[in-house]
Amino acid sequence: MSAVLASPRGIAEVLGDIAPGARLYVPGGSGEPSGLIEALQSNKLLTAGSAITTTFLPGVNKIDLAALHETAVVSSLFMQSDYGAAQRDGRFRHMPLSYSAFQAWLEADATFDVSIVQVSAPDEQGRCSLGAAVEFTPAAIRRSKKVVGVVNRQAPFVPNAASIQLEAFYALVDVDAPLATYGSGATDAVSLDVARNVAPLIEDASVLQVGIGKTPGALLELLRDRRELALWSGMLSDGVIDLAAAGTLRGDRALTGCMALGTRRLYDWIAGNPDVHIAGCDVTHNPLNLFAIPRLVAVNAAIEVDLFGQCNLERLGGRAISGAGGAPDFSRAGRHAAQGKSIVALPSTGGGVSRIVPVLDGSAVTTIPRTDVDFIVTELGAADLRGKSVFERAEAIMAVAAPRFATELERAWRKIRDRL
């Protein structure tokens, strides 16, 4: 710790040294640098003319765009529900890329003046672990002129995570602050029923990708009787702790993700844990790696699904609320990996309307194409689309839709079918 404490600086002081108009990279999720956003928002002049690229996650990280300088532009993989006006004004740029595509863009085209990254306290060799969130940070650092390290005493040192040597930092900020957390909350009855219909599709020795949320949380609880499971996922959540305790996981590289995102319990559990591998997205989302994983089972949530099997993960009622994330990468890999599966799970209704729709319309986008889906699962069952024709797929999907919308869906499908 002495190397860090010898010359730590305040985040506002470090930001003051960065020239106006700088191109900044800022990681999100549990890797959000503590105190950075507050400092940027406290003095608009710090962001005059700046271009900030970030991977902030809806529901986890937040920037008040109005608190930044009016000439600042923020670019992100994820749209947030209240950024619409800023996007129309050009102050916010939603980049509609999957994780693998964003990784490729970083490596080929991105350039930054400064990357500001959160790391753990260094070990005896002066290595600072990226800990709970590696994600795109190594790639961003390679494309940056300078790197500022926010050394957070509460960030876990994960032995099998990417690390940065102290001497690689242009400046150091020493903080002791909680990491960004995510808790899916109590599982509701519908989410549990959806998870119950997903669980039989996951066999022993599967390699599981699952996101965060109520249904994924419930699913992990239901898999404690499996054996020789592994997780290769974008994010690892609190549920992996109980899977490990139950003897569910295999011994070799059972837990791999680009980020651990959950409660303080999870961050304490991964600290010093040699069984947890937090890698960059060049590893976790690399198509060559994913396609080579046998028995890969991808489980992703959707906002709505149509009768062709097209899945919208990003727009609700015509409003953009999220981004593609890693879902397209894993869905395609699960569909094509040896003995793999691509599963899309969702409640059959939401807000009083059917989430199974005849066809995605102009208010939606296709995040996962129909060619990359094996199963559509709701609380009413699992529609197996493998090997089915267009007509057979539609019938299977209608069978897991809410009964009160059955007549409406069937009527709409007849009109679509007659034009095919």
C-alpha cells in the first residue's frame, strides 16, 4: 500500500489536470470509478468539449447528463430511459453494438486521451487487480495515452483477473468506497415459474451463460442439484456462491466472466478466490472461444418476442431502455456450439399486454434474430423451435403465450401466414 499512499491525489485535482476536450474512457458496472461522476458533475468546466465513452449499465450506473457541460458528449453501449432528449440533441450517443463488436471497435478504431479505471490495492509485486470488473478496460488502456488509477480499498483483489502495474498509471487516486451493486430483489411468482420451465433444459455438465435479474436469480437456485456445471458468462452474480457451496460446479475453471456484479457478499467472496476468473471481453465474448465451448447453454431475457422467434431486448413501448449487451454473442454461440442451446426467457405478459406479439413492428428492434434461438420460454412452458418450419415455430410460440391473448394472436398470425 505504501506505493499508493506516497502520492495519492483527489479525483477533482486529477481531472483538473486533464485538458478540456479530452476523450475519456470510463468503465461501468462494478468497475465504475468511485467519486468520478460526482466530481465531473460538480464542475461543468471539467467536461467542456469532452467525449466520454462508457459502459454504464441501466439500473446500476447513472450520469446526470444535464449536470455536464453542454458541449460534452457521452457515448455508451446502453441506452437509458431518460436519455432520449439528450440523444436527439447529440449530447448522448447510443452505440448499438454487441460486446464482441464493441471490443472489435475498441481494438481497431478507438482512441482515448485518458482511461480512468478502478482497481484494487496493489499486492507485494505492485499489481493492482481490476478485480470485479475487467470487461473492456484492457483494450481501452491499450488505446489510451494515459491511465488514471482509482485505487479503491473496497475493490477485491482477484488472483485470476487482469491486473495493472502501479508504474503504468499517470496518476493515482486513493479511495475507500463501496462498489456499485446490483440486487435483483425478491423473486416473484411469475419469474420463478419461468425459471422452472428453463431449468429442465439445463443438464449436468452444461456450461451456462445467464444474465442478471429475477428469472436468472431464481434459475441459479433451481440448479443446485446439478453436477459438473460451469458458468461462462458476461456477468457473475450472487447466485454462484450458493452453486459452489452446493457442490454443483466442476473443478476446473468453473466460473468465468468479464464482471462480477452483485452485493457486497459477492465481492467479499471473490476476493482472493482462485476459482473465479474475471477476464476481458476479448476472452469472454470472443466468438472463436464461445463457439468452441461444448454444451454451452445461453439463457437471455427479452422484452418481447414475435411469432417468427425474433427477440427485442432493447425497446419498451417504442422507447429505448437498454442495449444489446452480450446477448447476441452468446445466443449465436449457444445455437451453434456442439450440444449447445440458445434460450430466450420472458413472462408472457407485462403491463397488461402480451409480450408475445405477432411480429416486431417499427417500435421495436431485433436484438436476437430468429436464426439464433432454440427455445422461447415463458411461465406457461417452453417452445422448442429446433428443426421446425416457420408455421410450426409460430404454433409453438403461441402455445406459451398468455391464453387471454390467444385469439388475437391466432387472428393476426392467419393474416401474416396468408401473405407468406
